[in-house]
Amino acid sequence: MALHRYERLVLSALKGSGALDLNSLTKACGIGTDEVLWALENLGRRGYVGISRTGVSEVTLTKEGAEYAKEGLPETRLLDKLREGTILVKELSGKDGQIGMQWAKRKELIRISNGAVMLSDRGVSAMEKGLDGERVLRELNRDSGSYGRLRKENGNVVSELIKRGLLSVKERQRISMVTLTDAGERAVDMNDEEGIGALDRSIIAGRAWEGKSFKTYDTDVQVEEAIGARRHPLARNIESIRRAYISNGFREVAGPVIDSAFWVFDSLFQPQDHPARDAQDTFYLSGLEEMEVGNKEYVRRVREAHTEGWHYRWDLDTAQEAVLRTHTTSVSARYIYDVLSGIGSGSSKRELPIKLFSLGRIFRNENIDYRHLADFYQSDGIIIGNGLTFANLFDTLIRLYSWLGAELRFKPSYFPFVEPGVEIYAYAERLGEWVEIGGAGMVRREITGMRRGGINVLAWGVGVERLMLLRNAGVKSIAELYNGGLGWARRMPIV
């Protein structure tokens, strides 16, 4: 097998000495370090050279670590302040107060009594001697080569600095010695022709390849793994839902994430004393206590529906409380009102049926488990048309979610904004159980303002993440979908 020029230079340099370190070998060859490393990789695979490696720690201070090496650790700065006497906890702020007090308390350098912070005996002693962590940090900042010695002398201190994110340590393998094998010595004597490694125009045009040997390709070379780009599994799932809706003639609509309780609850005929409106189920916003609804005529109609239907005194201030939406049905409520108020009104006349869907994040104050999160996605759909029935609803849902490859079931249930209503279940074969994925029904006349027999509105909402429990065998909990690790995303099967 013909040797490359770089390979012959390395073997020739080793032939005279037998063994050289990397720096000496590079100088003897008269070529760059990268060229020598490339040649050594090839020669090592063929057994022409023996390569000895040693582990080396590359140590650098993080941005925060460099700052503390210059200005001192937060706990040190806190102790300096305490020289003059006690400080109230409420008066501490910034890094000295928050981070400093946390670490000073952990190291028992301070005492806290009646809301006041003071030096402990250990803290007084530390002020006289200085903190070991700060000394190690400053020495490494001056000379990172002292890491090995400091690791032996102050292992616990160095480990703490690494855990605090003040030091970054990378373990690498470096070539310490290269030796020539018997096979390599024979190879350098037998090979005096390099061979052609790559054809170019001049070689072909000048027929310089005639009578020459060609460098062979080694198909066993270990190359770096090529990782192709891919979308996050949740993003792919959302796009699948979007395509399913659009291919069935639906148009996508959107609405605000921060909304008034009027659109999230009241417009959907949910009474103001409903348990779902309690703080343990809904996130209310501070600093934005009220959001005006604006449409006085619709407010009047909603007020009357609540008063007549639920027999209580409806309160506008409660309806104007600012919340994080608990469902995307609030988007549907807006469009139901806009569409139905425009039907038959001259230029605003719309052709029925109208099919709309929304996809977005919602927020609920939930107890977290494998099927529940506080922040997740929901898809919502509505169909507004003449003479629509439950048969239309079931047929639409079965066709929409046929891409799941799962069987659907419907169970009668109660929701304030639909009558009749059903829960939607899909069978998760790998879990061996039926999983509730959403709810559906026929929107109440209290919301549409229309009597039965004419225009009806079909509506449903489905949890996006729960669909992943059915579709993707790699997902055992919907919390996994918010895993930020690239390794996890790369291991997930593409479906």
C-alpha cells in the first residue's frame, strides 16, 4: 500500500530515533502539527506506529468565575459588610445578598436571628484566614496549569467551584509518545512512491496518471457521526394536526394568550362561581388586574344569559379580571360571536358552513403528572352551519384524527358551553388503556344566541401533548416533550 508523503516523513523521522514525543516529531518532519496528526491516525490504524496517550485537564474560568476571581466571592463580600455589625435580611439584595447569604449559610459562616444576619465564630475565623475557594479561584486565574496540584491539595474546594459553575474542566487525551513498530520500519523501506490520492484536471489532461499507482481508500476509518437536522417531536406533532385541519377545509385563527375572564369563561356560559375559576385552577395576573371587554351589546347579552340561566347577579368586574387563558376555546368564542353577528347583514353575509381551528398554548394550575402540565398546547375547532348534528361532529373528529391510527370513543359528559357534550377518548395500545384527549359538543344557544333548528355550532378541544402518548412509543410522559436535551431529541423516532 502506497504511503502518503506525510506518512513517509513521519516514519523516516521515527526510523532514526525509534520514539519521539509529538513536538519533537513535528519539528523533525518539518510540517505542521495537523499534518502530523493526520499521518499518525492513518499509520496507527495500519499498525506502523505505536501511540501513547495521557489524559490532560483543560481548565478555564467561566465568566462568573473570572468576575469572582477579580472582585471576590459573594460570601466574602457579604462577610466584609458584616464586619461593621448585623444586617437585616430584608436589606440584602443583589449577588452579595442572595448568592452570598446562600453560600455563607451553607458554610456556617453566618447566623440569622430575628431577621438579622451576623457573623458566626467560623465566619470570624474565615475573615482572618481568607476563604479557600477564593484563593484557589485566583490562583487558577493566574495559572491554569496549577489545577493538578490544587486538585490534590484542595479536592473538595475545586469540586465545589465546578458545581457552582465557576470552573470549566474538560478532560482530553494528548499524544505523549510515538514509537516505530517493526511493520512501520519495513514499510518505510519498501515504499518510495506516494501514489495518486486525488485526480484533478491537470493530471487527467496531461495523462500523468499513466503508469502510476493510486492511493487506496480505507473504508474502516472511524469518522465523526453526522447528525442530520430534525424538528422537535412536539413541533412535528403540532404540524401534523395543522395539516389534518387544513386538508379537511378548516382555516386557522388565533387569539391572545393573556385575556379577560369574560372571553375565557363568561362568554362560554361558565358561571362566576364555577370551581374552574378558582386560583388553584386558573392563573390570575397581578399588575394587570382588569381588561375591558369593549363590546357593550355582547356584554349585555352575556349578562342576561347568566342571570336567566344560572339565577345569580353577574358582576362585570369579575368578568374583566386578567387571566392566562385556560383553553383556546376563548378564541372560538370570539369567532362564534363575530361570524353569527355578521350572518345575513348585507356585505358581511357569510357562506355556510364555516370551519375554523386554533392551535396555541394554554395555562392551568394543575398538579403535574404524566398526563398533566401547567403549560401545554391545545387545538380547538368549530364548524358553523345549518342543520348540523352529532353525526357530523363524530364524523369530523374521526376523519381529523385518523392520522393517529387510533380508535376513538365518545362518552357523554358535561361542559358549561356545550349541550349535549362528550369526552373524546383514544385507545393507547402500548399503555393498554383509553386516554382522554379532549371534549366536544354542540355550542349552547346561550352562547350563539340562536335557537335549535337553524344554525348550529359544533365545537371541540383536544390536548396536543396527550396525542404524543398515543402516537410516539418513545414518550412515556408529556413532561418529556419539554426536555431541552439534544440527545433526547435525536433518540426520538421520527413518526
